[in-house]
Amino acid sequence: MECKLIQTEVNVNEIVYEGSAEQSIDLDIVLPDYCPDIGKILKCQVVPSILAKDISGDTLNVEGNAAIRIFYADDEKRCLRSFEQEFPFSTSLNVKNVGESASAFVKAKADYVNCRAVSQRKLDIHGAVTVKAAITNSQPQELISDVCGAGINLKKQTVPISSLVNAVQQQFGVSETLEIGSAKPPIGSIVRSDAVVFPTEYKAIANKLILKGEAIVRALYRSDLDETQFETLEFNIPVNQFIDVPGLEDTSACDVALEAAYLKLTPKTDNDGEYKMVGLDLRIGSTVKAYDDQEVSLISDAYSTEYELIVDSRPVHLEKLIKNVSDNYIVRDTQEFAGALVKSVTDIWCDLSDLNSKVQDGKLSVKGNVNFNILAEDEDNEPIFVERLSPFEYECPAGDASAAKAEARAQIASAGFSFAGDNKLDLKAEVKLNAPVYSVTDIRSINQITPDESQVKALTQQPALNIYYADKGEALWDIARKHNSSVDKIKEENELTDDTLGEDKMLLISI
């Protein structure tokens, strides 16, 4: 008896570790001499970022930074002031048995921060940052795609998949000196800044991705001529970078994400000695997942017309990148403010929270919250800080896959406002969404077939031809298996083309 197994190798990307670690922030801040005394704290924010990571043995080492930003009104003039201090941190996570080719994806999120003025010059800061890590490993799996000999019949399912070529994360820097424009007053100090980065175009070549994108950098600064005058800045900076992706080919499909990992703006003087230039130091984090499209043939059932079979199976999870959703979504909200009258708005910016996505009934749904941060002045011209939360839901078609999932990402492209009456603002945020959508196939696939030579089927005791009255909807596979025949024989004998009967029918079944 000869039985030959034919196998196909598929690269399957598996999550081999998920975990988190909390990084506490406990420090005392003494204001530098150039900062006026604190009259009232308006807001303290923590903005964490990941600067570096590496897997060493069974340990994931992470280096990060938390930018601590304090907005306050000074004691003398009740004018808006700010101070920022960096808090470098490092943490380690125990990640046993993740494999040599593992890739780590790490994010940091601020949990909370409490800020207390011990004196007019000293602040007591307590907070926490959660570092979340996911480690994936691309492992080749040997799947049986065909079997020859021993009278074995196979029930096959052809599944289109995206076989992972590589998943890489890489940081690169953008450093420039930018002019603020002749119409703007000179910079006294930077009050706050933020940046978002979007991919606009990319091209795969051998082992590299040619990436083009755009960074939008925004800032609020105090005028050097009048400390009560504030100006906003916005710079659109082109991004061009080669990303090393070993194994990438020009036919590979890619999922590309960019984020601003670190930003620092430094006022600089022009040729006239005025602070009308800004030094930009921007670190951009890139994530690239590259796939090759494949079709794999899986075996979900098997029987032999000659022997009883010893069959072993295992669950297989396969995915295919079917769509990359990229869209801009406008979130609008009208908010009325109780308490102090909002006379004017100095600056507005947003961040996102509680983002989640799902695919159901052929639709992609993305839900989340836009957090509006508003620096304003009240009727007494004193600075105030207000926050408002606006939930949103976005929907769009997600394709025809019966089962699918999405991994949504979002950034704030712009934020704005207009007055809608006394103490009432119309708020607007442009959310830039990106969501790769994957079809999902979960199946039990046979990974071992062994004919049991001690249990030979007695073919001489069976009639050479059977008559079977089949019902509409019956599968030929089930009929063939029951009568120890084959689907091909039943189709040929009864002039059938489909694998499922479309009507009640008498079948002739030969053995």
C-alpha cells in the first residue's frame, strides 16, 4: 500500500505575546527662573511616546519619554503661561518563548496625572503611563494539500490568504528650520505643539518600501512683542523615506502606518536677530506589514474506499487583506459652557480615545471619542481651560467576505470652532481614518492521514451498483462517503456538475 502526502508551506502571523506594564510618574518640578510664579493651574497633561525597543532573550526592553505639560495663569498678570518637562522612562517585560524572528509592537498611553502646586514655584506631579506590547511571529506551517494512493478521497477547500512576508517597525527623523512668516510677530515662547503624520503614497520594490507622506505640525506661541498676544502656527512638511523590509517584492501588498513619536520645536533667530524661525526635531515611527497573496488548498474531511483511516486535524486561522479603507470623517458638536463666560478662544486641539472597530454584515464600523481641548479667556480676560468629549461613529462598506475583521487607526487632521451664541461653541474635528480589512477563515484542517492496514474494507460484500433516492440540498460528498464511492464517479454516472443537488433525484452509485 502506497500513500503519499503532499504539503504546502504557509507563513502564518501569530500573536505570541500580549502584555502591559505600568510606569509611574512621581516627581517634583521647580519652575525655571524665566517662568513667572504660579497663580492658578489650568491643566496638566502627560503625552507619552516610545523611543526604542528590543527583544533580548526572554525580555522586551522599552525606552520611552513622557512630556509633562503644565498650563497655568501667572500670579501677577493672570496671563496664560506654560512649562514642559520631559520624563524619560524605561521598562522591561518578561516575554518567554517568542521565537527568534519575533516583532514587537509597543504603544504607550497616559492613564492619569495629578498636579498640585506646593508653592508658587514648585509642583508635585503624580501619574501613570501604561506600556502595551504585542509580539508577533511569522511561523511557516506545513499544511496537507493533497494525498495520493490507498483509495483516499479528499474534501478540499481553496482559501485565498495573505501570507505574511515581514512586519517591521522603524523610526526616522526629520530636522528642519522653518520660517514663521513676515506677518507673524517674533516668538517669545512656545506654549504647546503637536504633530500628525500620514502616508500619502508608497511603492514596493525588492526588500524596500519607497514611502511618501505628510507631517502636519501645529503650535501655539506667545509673541515676543506682547506677552498677552498669542499666535498659532501650522507647517505642512513632506516626508520621504526608504524603509527596509526584507523579503518585500514589487507584487507584495502592504499595510503602512505612520505616527509622530517625538516632537520638539525650538525658537531660532533670523538674519535680523528676531525669533522668526523654528527648529523642528520630529521623530516618525513607521509600521509596515507586507503580504504575498496565495491560494491554499486545505483538507477538511477524508475517507478511503479501501481502508479505515486514522485522521488527525487542527484548527487553522487564515486571513487575507481585502481592502484598505482610507477616509476623512468630520465630527461636529455644539457645546454650551456653564460657569465662566468664554469671551475668546486662544487655541483648540484634539486627541482620540476609546477607538474600536468591527466588521459586521458587510460594513466597517469605527467608534471612538474626540476629546476637544480648549484654551480660552473669560470675560475678565483671564485664561481658562475647558474639555469636551464628543463620541463618533463611522461606517462604510467593507467588502463581501462572510467573516472579516478590521484594525482601525485614526489621527486628528485639523480642529476648529465658531461661536454659536453666548457661551456656546460649534466644534469641528477632521478625523483621518485608516483601516485595513481582512477576510477571516477559521477551519479544522487535516494535518495527518494514515490508512489503517489492519482494517481493510470488504469490497466484495458490497453491491457493484446502488440506487439512492437523494433529496434536494444533499451534498455529493456526504452521499459518496456513505456509499464508499467518490464524488467524481457519482457526477459521471449521473451527469451532474454541481457538488450539491438542486432537486430531488434518483442516483446511480457505482462502487
